[in-house]
Amino acid sequence: MKLTVLAAWLVLAGAACGADLKVMSFNIRYGTAKDGDDHWDRRKAFLVETIQKFDPDLLGTQETLAFQRDFLKTKLAAYTPFGVGRDDGKDQGEMAALFFRTDRFEKLEGGHFWLSDTPATPGSKGWDAALPRVASWVKLKDKKAPDAKPVLFLNTHFDHRGLTARTESAKLIRKQVDVLGKGAALVVTGDFNAGEASGPYKALFDKSESGPAPVIDTFRTVHLTAGKEEGTFNGFKPTAVTGPRIDWIACSRDWKVTAAAIDRAVRDGRVPSDHFPVTAVLAR
């Protein structure tokens, strides 16, 4: 009898572990940049291996050009990609391309919007932004938890110059996840080009007049005290770890955040991108 009970417990424990959600956000650096020894062609294999090592269920990428999306689709055959170019809503310009594990999720809905006053207009540029910026999202049924809420997964990339644009973009994301994510568990990934003390961070995560924010910062939930080495932009320098943490993974309070990290993968003195990827493990 005791062995039967133990066996049942092990089965339940294994099922619970299997239902954990592994999330990665990765600015992969646009592949046409003149980066010399750090050019896309020289680092793309290492980048793929870095993703495979963490083995995410959900992957949000930024600065992804169409040929990079297609390369990742080929090398990460277990995933379904979803994203459009920010310039035309098709294949022109960088994408906030997201990937989800095909055997785990069923796509229920999906779409894109631009970080501007006219979010439904492809290529629209908002506020003081230097460039058009886009967000892509999918609503997914989790086959490992078929009776649970669907998952709204949203991925984005804020402007690198516009101070107002970043804060307004955060407000827009907050509104959109409230609408798009109604009745869903939320996961948001992105390069937000802003640190923890910034207006965009506060706009996304702080309590407002309407109530608590719909999402929490997974990294700070696990690491309660800010450290000196939390930088996520490295400029292709493996030792550049003391800058601001500008790449975030956020989630709704439906999830228990069991792990969150900055991946400092280095090989032969080189990194796979000019950003360190960030990761989180979520449990229902």
C-alpha cells in the first residue's frame, strides 16, 4: 500500500514538474549589422545552442529580421514562429518574433499592434520614437494543463531613443494585456530599453488608480535585492554586466515564479548576442 501511494505521489509530482513553463527573452541583434567578428553568421550557431540549452517553452526574440526568423525556424524545428516586420506588417523591418513549442500549445488567437497612438496601423511611429515599434501576441491552450486558463504570450521591443515613447508604450502594453488577456494567464517578454527605476518600468509594474498592475517582474520576484551585476546589454563584451537590466520577463499573478536568471553564456571569449538572454520558470 505504501509503495502504491508513493508511486502515485511520484506520478503527480512528475506531472506538476512537466507543467512548469520555461520562458526566455532574447534580443538576437539584427543580422545585417556590421559587427565584424560578432556578425550574425559567426555567432548564429552559438545563439541557437544557447536557446536549446535552456529549452524554453516560450521564446520572445527582438531585432529579428525575416531571414533570422526563418533560420531559427529551421534550427528550432519544435517551435512555431509568429511575428511581422515593424515597417509594413509583413516581412520588412525588425520583428518582435515569438516562438512557442508546437507539441505543447494550440494557438487560439494571435495578432500584432504598433506602439503608437494608432496601434492598428502597420509601420506607425509613436510619440518621440526614432523608429516604428511592434508587439506580437498569441493566446495559447496549454495541452499539459488543458483545464487551466489559456496563456496570453506577448513579446515586444521599446524604442531606444524616445523617452516619452517608452513610457507610453508601457502604458499601452498594460492596457492591451488587460484586454487581450482577459481570462488568460499572462506572459510578457521584451527588450524595454529601460532600467528598473525608469518611467516605463513604473508604468508597467506599479499600482495605478485602477488597481494593481496586471503583471509582475519575474526577476525581481526571485531576486528581492538589486545587485550590481544585473546588466543585460553587453555590446558583445562578456564582462559588461553592471549596466541596467533592460530585458524583462513579466507574468500575471496566476503564476508562481520558481526561477529567474540572466544567461551569461560565453564561448571562446564571445557571447551569442549583444544582449544577454533572460529566463524564467513559472508554475501554476
